[in-house]
Amino acid sequence: MALSFPADCRYADSHEYVRPEADTWRLGLSAFAIDQLGDIVFVELPEVGTSLRKGQSFGSVESVKAVEDLIAPVSGEVVARNEAVLASPEELQNDPYGEGWLLVIRAQEAAELEALMDAATYGGKVAGH
């Protein structure tokens, strides 16, 4: 499977992505991270209304290989979480940048978004993993 990294997203070292959408940001896990995890069997996400702080764990993804913490790439308040992914974790593998998103947050700090990698930088970083 060829991995893609949409240009409208920004990427964290911990492999989460952020897609800006008007006054909210959509968070997910990159195709690279999902590929490395293998078959995903469980996803844990915070409740709507939870405040995220950049660099803090906000949930986890469990696969047949490992359990990985999800690290907030930016700060904000959770305004939606993907209930479909909680019910069917394999949605992450099927469409990580579409139906496999994790959270929508109300953005707090634009500078945090700018500090993340663009698609070309991130793609180059994971190509040599």
C-alpha cells in the first residue's frame, strides 16, 4: 500500500495529523502510523468537552502488535469525537484522512499548528524510518 500524506494537513513527530477546518481542527492518526500498527482492535478517545494540551496523551490505539498513546499535536477543546471509529476501529485503516478521523477540536493557538510539519517534510521523515 502506498502511503499518502494530504497537503492540507500538518503532522506531528508522534504521527498525529491536524486538518484545519474553519474555526475547528480535525485530528487523526497518519497512514504511516496506522500501517506500522497493523490490525487495530481498540480505540480510546476523550469525551466531548475535554480540554487537550499540546504534548499530552489524549487516548490510545490498540493493535494486535502494540498499544500506542495518542499525543495531542495542538491544544484545544474537544467538540466532536468519531463514534464510528470507537465502534469499528478498523475504520482507521480504511480511511485515515476521511472517515477514520479521531477528534474535532476548537482551535486555540494558531502558532501550534504552524509548528507542525507540512506533508512533504513529514513524508520525507517517515520514508527513512
